Amino acid sequence: MARASMAFPDRLKRRVPRPMPRSAGERCRALGIVALLMLLGRGVNADPIAVARPASTTLDFEGLTDNEVMLGDYGGLHWANFFALNNQTAVPPDFVGGYKSGATSGSVVAFGFNAQGQRAAISGPSFTFNSGNFTAAFRTNLRLIVFGEGSGQTHVAKLTLNPFAPTLFAPNWTGIDRLEFAPTGGTEALPRSGSGSNFVLDDFTFTGAATTTPEPTPLLMLVTAALAGILLRRPGASRQAVSR
């Protein structure tokens, strides 16, 4: 007797899996591999962008002393052979000369001098010397030679100072890391007040150097995004189960 064949319902038949489209995770993985190959072949460079130059700073020496004090480190710069002096307390009321007439703001001024062959000097990180008000302390026609050094350059300027009014000097020298001052000559004009080649400085204005910061290139941003896609992809997320 012939055995009758049994028919299985369609739902019990083995189904042939259909190819599934690639998931988003697989696409990110492939993109990451391509980007990494590009990175290895070309490298990643950053384009420097100059940050806006800092605002200028004016040092007026106010609040430093009620009498007289050596400057040393002040305002982010180092001052050699410079003192700060309050012309309301450190000199007699009837004083006539640059310590009073040279004050362009407030009552405290700086004064420089040569000591044992060493010039008065201002030094620090690269800056722009914008301006300053200079006055002779005691002499008429005092010659002040100003040297600015930095960035492989040397600037030189010659000023003629008097003790009765300040002289504004505004060279705007850039890339400076050291200023030196050499006072010489002149005629003693105020014997009752004092003598010597001292010079007075007030409202010293300078500007710090600009800085740079790197900006990521489009390639670096592409690689970063691709790697993020790889790391965030869960293992097995793209696998498709075979139903039976």
C-alpha cells in the first residue's frame, strides 16, 4: 500500500533568509575604516588661527607706595634700576622738577637711573612698546637714548628731556623683550631740588603678544565622527535572525 505523502504547512517550511540592508552601524564602521586609511596616508594637520591681540595695558604706578620703593617685578614686566616715588610725600612741598611735573596721572611716578654702569631696563615676554611719558628729573636738555631689542631687531631713539614738562614718546615697537635707557648730558638747572641724570616715566603703555590656537581640519573632524560611530555601535546590532 502506497504511503501517502504528508504536506507541511507553509509556516513550518524552512525559510531562505533574504539579504538585509546594511545597518547604520555597519555604514559608520566602513566609513571609519576609510577615514583611518586616509589619515594614515595623509596625516592630520591643524591650521593655526591667531587669537585677537590683547588690549593694551597702561601702568600708572598708582598705589605702589606712599613714599619711595624699588619696582622689581611689576605689571608682568621686570624693572631694573627703577624706583616708584610718590611726589606728595617723598619730596618737599616746594620741590620743583620732573618728579612732580612728570606725573601725567595721579601722584606716583617711576624714575630710572644708571647704577654702576648698568642701564635702567624693562624686560619680559615679547610685547609691543606703545608709549610712555618721559621727563628729566633735574637737568635741562637731558639726552635719553632708548634701545628696544627683540625678534632679532634693535630699535634706537634719542629724546631730549627737560624737568618742567613731560615728553610723550610713542614708537609702537613690536616684538620687544627688552628696553634699555641711557640718560646722558644736559645741564643742572635745579640745584635746590637735586642733581643727576635721573629721568621720570609715567603712564607706560604696552601690549602683550598675540597667541595662536589650532583649529581641527575637516579630515580630523571626519575621522572623529567616524570613530565615534564605531564606538557607539553595539556588537551584533546588525545581525539578522533566521526564522524557521
